[in-house]
Amino acid sequence: MASIVRHIHKLWNKLRPYHGVILFFAVMMLANWTWKILVHDGNDDPYVQLFGLNISWPFIKIQHEVIRVVGLIFNLFNIPFGLLHRTTFIFLNGASSEIAWGCTAMKQAFIFACIIAFSRGSWKNKWWFILAALPILHTFNVIRISVVGAVLAYHPHYFELVHTFIFKYSFYFLIFLLWVLWEEMFYIRPLKKKQLVTR
């Protein structure tokens, strides 16, 4: 048993340059699984639950705000649309898109917050970095829904490609870029300064 532990420790030391990236993906997957296990926010569910408690209120507020802003963008770019039950965009070609709980980007914000919380670096900077990044994630989400809606309105045959693949992975790539910014600015740079001082 001791030899196995030593072997793992030796392997972990060899992977030192990649510790941050390994931690990023490990926390991202754990946060994703935690959300799926604890939070029930399916598109067909009447409300969002956490441990059986109704936590729909913030989701509804963000959902309606996203719909309002996306509607403004559609008007800005002269994309005709209708709104059904305050949650579903309907376009002239008959295509429709429901802005459900999962379209609020709350899950992605939770995953990002977990990644930064468990990343290397000082806690005094983590809280404001998370808060500063939330508007960026929200803006990207609004752009994502607007582009997907435009695709539905004019090229509905590309919907699955854009919605399920391009923007899904683009969202996580944005989270990765924000984490790289954190790692470079608030872990690696202070560490290098500290090493120069101690020399």
C-alpha cells in the first residue's frame, strides 16, 4: 500500500506543470455532477428544486430578464417574433424556442464559481473575481440565445449544430479562458513576485 501511495505521489509531482489544468477539469466535472444530483431544473418541471425545496424565484427572474433582452436584440436586428406564455419565442417560419430554466446560465455560473473557489490563489481576490465574471457569463448567454434564435428564424436546419454543439462547448471554453486569466493574474504572477523577493 505504501509503495502505491509513493508511486502516486511521484506521478503527481511529475505532473506539477499541469496541476492547475487537472484541478480545473476535476472541479468542473464534480460541480456539474453536484448540480445534476442536487438541483432539479428540467425543462418540463413546474419549478426548480434543491433538496426538495422550491428555489424557482431567482431562475424565473433571470429567465424573464433574458427573454426581455433577447427580445430587444431581435427588434434591433429586425427579426420578427412572437412570444407564447412569456417563455417561448415563435418565428415567422413556424419554428419556436422555449427559454427554459436551463437557459438562464445559472448552472454555468455555479460551475465557474466552484472552479475559482477551489483554484489556487488568494481568497481575498476570489470573491470579487467571481462577481466580476458573472455579467460576462450573463452577456455571453444572452448573445448565445439571440444567435440561436436568429438561426431558428432563418436557418432552422442548423439549430441542433449551433445550440447543442457550438454554443454548448463555447460556454465552457469561455469559463476556461476566465480561469486562465485567474491563474495567470492571481496565482502565477504573485508566485513569481514572491520567488523574486525571496532570492
